[in-house]
Amino acid sequence: MSKLTPSYQPSAVLITGAAGFIGSNVCIRLVTNHPECKFVVLDKLDYCSNIKNLDPVFRYKNFFFVKGDIKSADLVNFVIDQYKIDTVYHFAAQTHVDNSFGNSLTFTENNVLGTHTLLECWRSHSKQIKRFIHVSTDEVYGENKEPDQEAKKKGGAVDNKFDEKSSMMLPTNPYAATKAAAELIVLSYMHSFKLPAIITRGNNVYGPRQYPEKLIPKFIHRLERNQPLCVHGKGTPRRSYLYVEDAAAAYEKVLFEGKIGEVYNVGTESEVSVLQVTKAIIKAFGLEKEEEKWIQFVADRHFNDQRYFISTEKLEKLGWKPQVSFEEGIKRTIDWYRSNKNHWKEEDITGALVPHPRRH
């Protein structure tokens, strides 16, 4: 049970995109921990979402589900009125970078126009909706510059973490650009219309309920099918991987303790390279003695940022810290996928398991 002493107490929260990976895990945590509050999910059930993600809370009296698109202003306004929504938690987005190199217009439509539609719906209910939380990504910062190694050895180099106050948004791929654009629209509404907003920028998240187009669930599914793990390039890009239960706890903390007008980085400072992730999954399957057999190096992305490294100091001041180690998180994730082999239909995931999935 959550040990929160809320500074903000919502009565009805609209969560967009909560049949997806992160949103569903956040929703499950919120619904079970806060029976005094209604949680209404609005999700169009796109290819990467799954209604089964919400099975743990479907029978809860404070949970409601509406199938629909956030780009439909009429539907959004109806939901806000019908459930007397006073808080919006906006997770809905297209998020897979590889796909954004194909049909990037889909990302603009969903991530930019979808967010803008929600903001206009807020304007129609500005006296009713007291908090709007926009979930963004650390990728809006772009790529971290590597510190000078010689200077670092002598103690003279600083490891450049992106922070919320001084770091610019310099996105390097179409997905990140649409998330940055959406953020700028949110910021403009904060200034022009006094939108009571909070923005979060999250690290890579992994764990149960993630559609297997992303690295960790893809590799788990491939090993379960005795397929080699397709590593882009040389596997050198480093990422900070946050276990989804820790992420859900962070988003819960932001909802109840976050301050209007602030941006919060959500993540961990524990970094691993793509190749290290690959080897960790192989080891977790007990196949480390045949490691080379299970690694297949393939062509890299059009552009692949080598590193995202963010400071989470501001969020930690609210009393949050990640609790699950990477090794333990990988073990839990593998166990979940093995226990939920029918979570997705085979035809729904086959195309996601190829080295370079594309959706046009």
C-alpha cells in the first residue's frame, strides 16, 4: 500500500493511453492504492496496447474504461463531463523510434495533434480540471556529450547529466521531435492560458506488459523461440533502464506530490549498453556458455543516439527512489512473460520481432 501524504487530492483522473505499457502499470497502481478516487482510461487500443493489460483492475468500482481516440474532441469533452474529471494524466503516444523513421506523420498526428486536442478540451473545462500532467521523454534532450576521458581520469571532467532547468530540448529523431513539439504546446498553454500543468521526462522503462517491439521484451520473445538476438550496430548505445514498478511509483508521486509548473525527470542513473542488456538476458536464460551463438549483429538505425543521461535529483527530493536492480528487474520480466504467453496473439507480435520492425 502506498505511504503517501498527498498535497493534492484528485477525485476523478482521466488517464490517456493506459492500455499501453507504462500507462497500464501506473493505472493498476493508482486504482488499487487509491479507492477514494475514480480513474477513467481513454485508449483507442492501437497495435501496441492491449486490453488485457488492465485485467487486474477491471472489477474495481473506481475503474472505468472508454475506448476512443484522444484526437476526438467531442469524445474527450463527453468523458470529462460524464465522469466529472478534475485531473488529466496524459500517457497516450506513439513511442517506437524505429517506426518514426518510417511513417513519422503518424507520430505528429498522435503525439502533437492529440496533445493539442486534449489541451483545447481542458480550455473548455478550465474551471473543472485542476491538474494536467503531460508524460514526455528524456529523448527530447537529444544525445549527451561524452565527457573527455583524459580529463575525467584527472578528476577535471563533469559527467553531463541533463537536468530540467538548464538543459535545452534538442531532439534527434522524429519521435523525440514530436514529443518536444507537444511539450512546447503544453508550455505555451501554461503561459497563455494558465494551464496548471506538470511535465515528466522519462528514461527507458521495461517490465511486464510491454509490447515486444522494444528491446528487452523482443529479446525475451526471440530467445523463447530459439532465435538469436539482433543487436543494432555494435550494441554500444547506453541507456538507463527503469523497472516499470519503480516508474509507476514515480508517476504516482508526481500526481499527488508534484508541483504545478515543474518538469520532473523520471529515471535511474544506472547505465548499461545494448550489448550488456543482450548478455544479461542470455545469462538469465542460462545460455551464457554459448553467448556468441545467440548474438547477431545487424545494421544500425538511420541514427542512434549513443547516450541519454538525466538527473533525477528533483524527483528524489519528493521522496522517490528506484528500488529494483536491473538484474532483479530482468528476472521478474522474464518470469512474467513466461507466465503470460498468451497475452498477445502470435500474429500480433510476429512483425515486431524482426530486427527492424516498421509500421507504415
